[in-house]
Amino acid sequence: MAHTVKGWSLALIFITMWLVIKAKIDVCKRGEVTVKPSHVISHGSAVNISCSLKPKQGCLYNSSVDRLILYKYGGRISSHQGHSLSSQVTDLPLGKTLFVCKLACTNSEIRICGAEISVGVIPEQPRNLSCIQKGERGTVVCTWDRGRYTHLYTTYTLQLNGPRNVVWQKQCKDHYCDHLDLGINLTPESPESSFTATVTAHNSLGNSSSPALTFSALDIVIPLPPWDISIQFPNASGSRCTLQWKDEGLVLLNRLRYRPRDSRSWNLVNVTNARGRHHLLNLKPFTEYEFQISSKLHLYKGDWSDWSESLKTQTPEEAPTGMLDVWYIKQHIEYNRQQISLSWKNLSVSEARGKILHYRVTLQEVTGGKTILQNITAHTSWTWVIPRTGNWAVSVSAANSKGSSLPTRINITDLCGAGLLAPHEVSANSEGIDKMVVTWQPPRKAASAVREYVVEWRELHPGTDTQPPLNWLRRPPSSLSALISENIKPYVCYEIRVCALSGDQGGCSSILGNSKHKAPLSGPQINAITEEKGSVLISWNNIPAQEHMGCILRYRIYWKERDSDAQPQFCEIPHRVSQNSHPINSLQPEVTYVLWMTALTAAGESPQGNEREFCLQGKANGNAYVASSVCIAVIMVGIFSVRYFRQKSQSWSPKIPDPANSTWAKKYPTVEEKTQLPLERLLTAWSTPEEPEPLIINEVLHQVVPVFRHPQHPNFPEGRQGVQGHEEDTVSNVSDPSPPGALMAETRKLVNLYKVLGSRSPDSKPAHPAHPVTVLAVDYLPTYEGYLPSNRDDLPSREASLTDPPEELEPQHIAFSVFPSSSLHPLTFSCGEKLTLDRLKMGCDSLML
């Protein structure tokens, strides 16, 4: 089988060579092309090209008709009639140029032969020759710069001469040859041995050699990079480590470089006779590092090895350092409670020195020094409710697996309580789409007391229960501006506050700001229109926060009459975060209006919100006014009517007898204890033709303890027996020395000093037959006239007519005919020892119309 394959290979080679020879013969069988001086010339030289026909190879075997043409890259450059042609060519480009000679016959051109001319340059002298041997068991490799490209076939020969006339030589025939491996190994054990290397470049136009390079084995031998690198952290330290690696045996020097993962610069350490071990200090805990090592054989000779492969590892944790930056806001939620919202910033990586597992929050009452609460949280905020009284302090610390940071302690005070410390002229200006510059002026009267400024900001989300994250930064007292960029987004309104701190006191000023703004995307939605005391109260829903597109400065309320083509009227309302209603007083009663709202930022006005129709009910207000007027008129008529009836009673009885001297009182001393008093007989219908003179009414208390029994009146309608239906005894002791509060409580139970001691007698004659007459016996004190009862419970509620007073000492007959008892109820009032009409006040609520 092997012999068969070998035979086929030889046959294939033979056929290929035969085809090539035949092609050569076939191409130039009619003639030949010659080139002088050579087919390879230097750049800028001229060349002569000749073309000739072989005998009997013309067109018609007639030399007078033959015509030869010379082509260069398909372009005709020369022609001649006959059997030969010669032409000189100059300015040939670098590289190869093809020339073709053709025979022109009557209808065609026949190819005769061709030639290729190469144009190039002499090789430049190789430069920067250097030789290295990688590793003690490596081979010598030399490199050089070959210079400009020759455009010709060029060979490079490397030759190394050693001790005892030993010569090593190697050649490469590549156009781009710039290095060669001699394949020999030099041992650095004999540093006195010297070697010389040269490289020679050669082509058809000439050759050139590099300067000789002389070196020893220690000069060119480069150790291999260290391998098997490992690291250890003694006692789990985060700042110290021990590096270990392997090296070749003759290595004398090492250098180590390391850096944190997020750093671009290296820390470099040189070590002598390390023997594969070195300790590193001052590392950062809980930081990922990259380590690399390089080696060298001699202190002055030779070169460093390549860097080893990187070793990446993280240092262990250590207890945190530094203190948390803590800030807080305080909000009153009830009259005796307040909500404290703490926020703090994460420690930096260098301060945390590990993964923060939690934060410890401690709440203390300062006065008593008592710890009220300790809380553990994984968040960077904490909220709690504490009393508004007392002095409170909070401390916060961060903890990882190795320990805790020092606590940050803050006293809970009113950050805006000191008005003298409040900064003024606070402003916020855009500094790009995600930055703002906040500026302010120091307090006018307490600038020297400021120890620190705190600029805080957060998104403005009106109408939401959730508070956005709080951001802040601290500035020294000499600084009056701050560039805020953390969590700043375009088209978002931020509430910015600048606090000036001095010990436990602070003053603050606030402003709204945005980094970029445009007109709001929508207008406020009116949700209710109500009428209040002649004005209209407009209530609306806030625009969603994502549609504000900046800080809203004002609202506009528009209104116009329905179906009117007139321009709408409007009023502007300065924007306040908590405002969602506003009254307007410009609407006319009984006119239907269409109302809507818009919102404005510094960039423009929003589209209008929803439209609502409303009509102010003016008639209802008129009815209320009329009702109030009628009520007042009725009261005034009632007051003057009572005065008139009293005057009329005096006209019928010019001299009021003293009941204490009456024979009736002497004869029946205990009758008043058993007298039945109808409570509704004082108010009786009566009419009078004229207005009497004013009558002073007095009330005097005296020590009488009457007992009354209310009789069942047979003439009352069934529906009016309310008070008269009681059969129980009511006892009132006016001489009881009760305190004022008790006296007031008992007032409704006291019976007036002018008790009705008797009722109508059978012999009485009515003064007005049209009305039933009831005779009332009334107790009077001597020398006093015109007394009224002191308790409304003692007033009669039944209609009664007054009869003419008898000449004897008999009970007085009093009749009222202005208001029927069915339409009046007892008046509610209470007074002291003397009651006159100038103290008597009546309201509409005393009348049931």
C-alpha cells in the first residue's frame, strides 16, 4: 500500500513539471523578450527592453507585413514594423512591472513573449540589535529593526561568535524578518564569558550588516516570571499579609507591585534575597487587591522578568473607623408628641472596613440620663415618636463582624427655633440638568455665632404620606454656597433648606428649586365648589408630582359666564404646599359660571384642568336675611308689649297693697304651701291701644319656702298639658346658703318671691268676657312694685285675662293678650337680685314661629 502511494506521488510531480515546461515553451514559441542590464534594477534606473520574432513566425511569412507592439500593464508604449523592436524605459515604480510583446496581424494581435522587471533598494543597516534568553533553560533570541522595505527578495543572517571561536549562524528569507532564535542555551554560571552578535541583510542589489553586539550570559538571561503565588493574613489581620511564590534558583532580586481594584496606580516594593517570601504592611481592610511579582538575576546586569500572573484577593474585615454623618427632621404630630426622623450616610469603604451588618440607635432622655430605647436597624434611617417635653439625645453607630464605630451623638432641638440664626437671601440656581448651586447670606446679627451650615434637600411630593429620601451636606461657616448634585433630577421640584447651627441652637430658611423646568403637563382638577357666607370656596386635587415638570409658583382660577364669549376673569394664588382650596368673592348671584384652573412654573402655564359649573344661590341668602329681620322685629314687639301690660296693670291698681298686711294672708298663713300653681298662666292674650311708660321691674329674694302643687286644669286642651300634668310637689329653698355654682344649678328649681297664692274665685268678675279669667295671688314686698318671677319654670303657660283689681286686699289680676300661650314658650334666663328690662335679652331661639 505504501509503495502504491509513493508511486502516485512521483507521477504527480512529473506531470506538474511537464505542464510548466510546456507552458513556458508555448508562451514564447514565436519569439523572445530580453532585458538589459538586468531584470532587477534599483529605483530610478533605466532599462532596455528588446522583442524579436523567430524565423517563419510572422503573420503570412512575409516580414514586410509584420508589426511588433510593446505593452506595459496593458498600455501600449512602443511599436515597430519588422521582426524586432527595442525600447528604453525609465521611471519604473518600486515593485514588479510586467512588459508584453505582441504581433499585430490583420484582424488580431498575437502574444509573442513577456518579461517582468523588479525595482527595489539596497537593504538598510539593521539597527537596535538585542538578544535575550528567557529562563535558565531558554534559548538565545535576537531581534532588530530591519529598516525600510526593499521591495526585493531579502535574506537576513544572524551570527553569534562565542569563546574559543565558536560560531552560531542562522538565516531567514522572510521579507518581514526581524528576529531569529539561534536555538542555543547560555548558562550564567560563567559570567566572564563574552559573546558577539551581528545580523546581515542581503538582496540582489547589495547587503548591509548591523553593528556588533557584545554581551555576557548575565546580560541577556532573563529569569522566568515567579509562579505559584499565594497570600496569607496572619491573625485575620486586614492590614498585614504574607506573600509567597516560587522562583528560579539564580534569582537575586524581586520586586512586588500591588493596588486596590479600583485604583490605576501601583504601589512598588523592591526585595533582595527574598527567597520566595515577603511581608506587606499598611493594607486597607476589606479591600480587594491585585498583586504581581517580577525577578532579576543580578543587581546591575540583566533585565527584569515579565510580571507574574495577577493574584486578586480581598483583605479581611476590621472594626469600623470614623463616625456616621447623622441628620434629622422633627415634626409635631400632636399637642404633646413629636416625630423624629433620623437619616445617616453610609461610611466610606475605608471607614467601614467591612460589610456593615446593622446600625445601633440609642434614644436617651438627657435630664435623667436614662436610656429610653435601643434599636437595631439595617436601614440608613429611623423614625420614632417621643414626647414634646424634656431634652432628648440620639446616638447612632455602625457595626460589622469585627466591631462597631464610635457613636455619633446629636441633641434633638428645634433646628429653626433661633430666628436670629436664620440665613437670609437664600437662592437656588440651575447648574446643568442634574446640579444646582445654593447660595445664602449669613445671619444679620449672629453671623459670628455660626459654627456650621447644613444644606438639606428632598423631592417635593405634596399630598403623599411617604416622605422622599433626605439629602444633605455640611459647609463651614466661611462658605456661603453649595453645589448639590446627589439625587438631583431634571423637571423635579426640590424643597431646599439652609440651617445655621450654633451649639444646640439653629435657624433656617427654605426655598424651592429645580435644575430644569418646563410648563406643567396638566392643570389642577377641581373636585368641589361650595358656597360659604356669600363667597365661593374652590377645592382641587394636586397635580401628580411627575407632571409638575419643575416647581409650581402659582395657581390660576378662571371663571366666565356660561355660553359667554367674553374673556374669562382669573385670580392668581401663590403656591403653597399644603394649600388645596381658595375662596373667591367675584361671582354674581343666580348666574351660572364655568370655572377651571391652571398651574404655572417659571417656564409657563399648564393646560387647563377640568371645567365645573356653579351658580351662586343669592335667593337663599335673601331668605335668611328676611328671617333674621322678622325674628328681631318679633322680639322687639314682645319686649315693648310686656312693658305695656305692666303699665296697664298699674293703671287699674294705682296703689298696690301690701300682701303681708292683708287679712287673707293672716287668715290663711299656710295656704300658699298648698296652693296649686299652673305654670302656664302668666302668658295671656291681651291687646292694648297705646304704649305705656317704661316700668322698672325688680326682684328681691326673701326667706320663704313655699310648697306648690300644680292643679289639673280642666280647660286645657289635651295636646297642651305638658307641664300641667305633673302632680308632684316642687320644693325650693331660697335661703339655702349654697355656693354660687350650686345656686345657679338650683335656680331652675327656685320659686319666685311673688308666688301665685290663689286662683280665680267664684265671685270674680272678668274685665273681658271674651277671655277666661284666672285670678293669681302674688306675693309682693312692701314699697316695691312691678316684680317678675325669677325662674321661667314658675311662669304660667296658660292664657289668662286680668280682672279689675278689687279695693280689698285681694290677689292682683294680671292679663296678657299679646301672644297666645300656644305660640310662646317660657323665656330662658337667670339673673341676680334685681332684674330690669335693660338687662333682659331675647333671641330668636326663644320663639317658635
